[in-house]
Amino acid sequence: METKTFADLGLSPKVQAAIAAAGYVNPTPIQAAAIPVAVTGRDVLGIAQTGTGKTASFVLPMITRLETGRARARMPRSLILAPTRELAAQVAQSFEKYGVNHKLSLALLIGGVSMDDQVKKLDRGVDVLIATPGRLLDHFGRGRVMLMGVEILVIDEADRMLDMGFIPDIEKICKLFPPRRQTLFFSATMPPEITRLVDQFLTNPERIEVAKPATTAKTITQRFVYCPNGEDWAKREVLRDMIRNGNVKNAIIFCNRKRDVAVLYKSLSKHGFNAGALHGDMDQTSRMDTLDKFRNGEIMLLAASDVAARGLDIPDVSHVFNFDLPWAADDYVHRIGRTGRAGREGYAASLVSPDDLKFVKDIEKITGETPVWLGEPPTEEDIAGAGKRRRGRGGRGHEKSGKPHRGQQSGHRDQKPSGDRQRSHAPARAAKSPPPPGHGEQPHVQDRPPSEPKRPQQPRAAKHSEQPKVDAWTDQPRAPRRTEGTPEKRQPAHEQSRKSPPPPQQKSGDRLGFAENMPAFMRKPARPIKVPGRG
Ligand code: AMP
């Protein structure tokens, strides 16, 4: 099949000029497939992720179609619904970029910013309205916007809207439009709720599916670090080691919950790192401000939640850390796709608590890559036990099961005097703990439990002996394993750093990562892990 150029897609000359000015040479696959359909006015169902060029695949045909006709007061001609403020703001930037040769008017209805200007624009009439669902319904309810004039509706990142509970809002909104409108609908995945929405509100759509970008780009080095003590304070210690020793230029550190983003941000700042936070509870001004600072290098580390970080165009991130493994494997691919972009080398490291082990299997399935562990990998016993532990909000699964696991025997759990510990344990135990510090956590030294039980000896040599013996850093045959069951084996990182001799100087070559001055917990060789039930 012949490769299409932008000139083949039916876009107006003015739009093509803007594309050339943006420096784009060839359309991406989603653009090549969606634009020729969208410019004719037909509905499109695009199954594509961020990073595929999907924004331009709807913005460019929209601008072309909006060249004729004019806006009427309070009746936008087109509407784009996006799940988050940042995404909405980013789509607005795309209109600015691709619409440089046009005089289209645009309003942005998102939370956290003053609406006066936007409402004035709406009163005058806009060609394009970009909104988050809640904000739109709010303004609709106040009679500030009418939707009967919408000719083109775009729903972006529908599956993310589902995750965020916006589907009832979307259904409400879709019923407010004239029946004869064009709908361009984008989703990275198609769960049943989304399929139902498509069946209900799209008319004979052209279904266009593009391969996931970066089902882990080859330029991304991925590593996993098993944290047998799955407590957040222990993970923060591991993370700090990695940042200090990892040749990190800038990094996004993902947490699963916004409150954990806030805690991690405070902790990093307290430990002297140049950090910022991005999560859904922050007001719009500080989110934008943080993001700008991260983009221009004023902030080096960005603790972020998925909701806040999804779809953001942040070029040139040297490292991604998963402080928590994401609950959905898709999110893993999405998160690590923030590094290793445009052929650059990138590095993604994920901290894995015992409860997170079950997600590693899903990640392996979706990426098709065998996880490579830094330091000691989990045992097969750990992995087998992973699905059995239950996880509660804000706590670790083992707390609910009542069955302590390796490194966390009952008896030492209440000893840790940090605010995090108190937060993550049951109130009965919390009563025994000293009160939490004013905010965040204790200083570094107090951040540790007074003593950490040794991990029990396990007959593991035979199980692992047939596995490839490759060093994670050099990808060279690794040194012989330390004898199984030695007392210092499986010590937590901080104990290793106190007791172990200085690390052997390892050569990093030109690999981006942590090879030089490798922290204590990484000194042991790593190798791929065999997941039971897989070949
Ligand atoms: P998106 O998937 O819409 O978030 O786009 C991801 C990135 O790709 C953005 O930085 C766009 O500016 C860029 N982009 C979109 N289309 C093209 C293209 N045809 N050629 C080069 N870069 C593009």
C-alpha cells in the first residue's frame, strides 16, 4: 500500500500550511486513516492511545470543516469533551497550533480557572468549545451554553472517562445534541460500557484501530525492583537510592492514589530533592504552573497520578518510576511511554510490593516482555502468594488477611514511628504508635523500623537454577549467585547500605540508568523471572 501524505487526506490548503509549519512530514497511521473519513462528515470510532497523533486526527479535519459557516451566540459549532483539565488545555493548544491560519474562536470550560472570559466568549459565539463533562453540564444547567448548534462532537479518551465515572454525564450530554451531527469518538480500549455508548450514539462509524504505540518502545530499558517490605516508607527509601544513583535528568514518579502523590512529594522535598506534584485535587493554576516548571527544567522530579499525567505532552523525560505498579497493565504502557520518546533512550523502573506481584503478570502479558529484576527477584512462592492477598484501600493486602508475609512478621509492624505507618494500619494498632509528625514523614533515619526481621530461608536455588543468568545492567552473563539462605540475603535496602562493603564499581557503558555507584539494594545480580504457568 502506498504511503499517504498530508496532501492526500482532503485537508484544506490552510490546514496543510499549518501542518507544514508544525514540521510534520507524514501523517501518523491514525491520521492517515481517520482524517479522510472525518473530513467527509462521517462518524469515526478511533481506537488509539495518546502518542499516536490522535489529537491532530480530529483537530485537523475539524478545522477544515469549520472553515465554512459561522458561530452563533451561546451555540458552539463543535464540542470536544476531554476527561481532564490538562487534556482539554492541550487540545486547545493543538487548535492554536493547527489553526494559525484561521480565525476560529474557542472557549475552554474546565475547572479551576476563572470562567468570566470563557463565558463572555460563549456569549459572543464560538466555533470550538472544549470542556470536561462536569463543567459543561454545570454551564448548560445555568443556561450559558446551548448544544443544539453542535455540528461536530468529539469524545476523547472515552475509556478514561469511564474510569473517572463520567459515563452517566456523557450519556446526558449526548442526548442534548441535534441528531444530525458528526461524532468522532476516541478510546484506547473498548470495554463493554464504551461499546454500548458507541452503539447508542454513533451512526455507522468507520472503525479505525491503530497499534498501541510503544507496546514498550525498544528504546526504553525496563526494570523491576522487588520490595519485599511493601510499606511506602521502605519504597521511598528504595526510590531515593535509585534517584541519587541513577543518572536521572528528570523523572515522572507515578503513584496510584492522589494522596500518595502528595505524601511522596513532601517526602522528596524533605529529603532535598527538587520535586513537584501533579494530581487531580490541585487547583488548575498550580497544576499548570507545576507542569510548566517541569517542562522547562525548574522541577526535576514530578510525582504524579495517572489522571493528572495522562495525555500530557512532556518531551524528554529521562526516567519514569512507578512508585506503585498501576492496577491496569495498559496504564503501565502508557506511563512508561513518557520516556524513551522519539527514539531517545529512556529508563523505566517499577517498585513492586508483594501485593503488586499479581500486576506484573498482566504487564508481562501486555508487553510480551519477561520482567528483568534489579536486586533479588521475588521467589516463586512470593508470586504464587500474590493473588491470594487482598488489598484494601490505603492498606496492604496482608494486613487484611492477617497472615504476615516475609519481611513483615507481626511484631515489628507497629514499631515504625512514621506518619505513613500510622495511616496505613488499622486504628487499633495506630493507637499504639507514636503520633505522626506534623506533616509527611519522619527524617530519614527515623523513617526506618528499629529492626527488620530477616527474610526466612527458602530452598530456591534449584527452582532458579535453570533460568538465564544475565546481569540487568550489562546484559552480560552474571556473576555466580550468593549462596542461598545466607543471613544477609534479602535484607532491606537500608540494612544493606549500612552493613555492606562499598559497592563494586560497575561500568555503565552508555546505558542510561543506575549502573555507576549502584545502590546497595541493586548490588546483587538480576535476571528474568519465570512466572509459574508460563513457558
Ligand atoms: P497525540 O497522540 O495527539 O498526543 O500526539 C503526540 C505527539 O505527536 C504530539 O507531540 C504531536 O505534536 C506529535 N504529532 C502529531 N502528529 C504528528 C505527525 N504527523 N508528525 C510528527 N509529530 C506528530
